[in-house]
Amino acid sequence: LAFLVVASTLIGDAVFPTLNAEVSPTLANTFNYAAPVVALCLSALLLHEPLTPF
């Protein structure tokens, strides 16, 4: 849990301003929508968390 919290915060805080400067804000904001999906996939792959519909 700590890895997911720290990694997503560090990566998100580093990537978003950089991405926002390079591309349009609309495209950069898609990162905000993709971050929870990436965190869910990483928790399933790295921590073997079960994926359920709820």
C-alpha cells in the first residue's frame, strides 16, 4: 500500500507538470483518469490483489 501511495504521488507530481508543458492540457489531464487504472493493475500484478467487479 505504501509503495502504491508513494509511487503514484511521486510519479504523478513529477509527470503532470512536465506533460502539461509539452502537450495540450486536455491530453495531459487524461493522466488523471489513467492513474487509478494503472494503480489497480499494479496492485494486481505486484501485490497479487484480487480483482473483483466491486
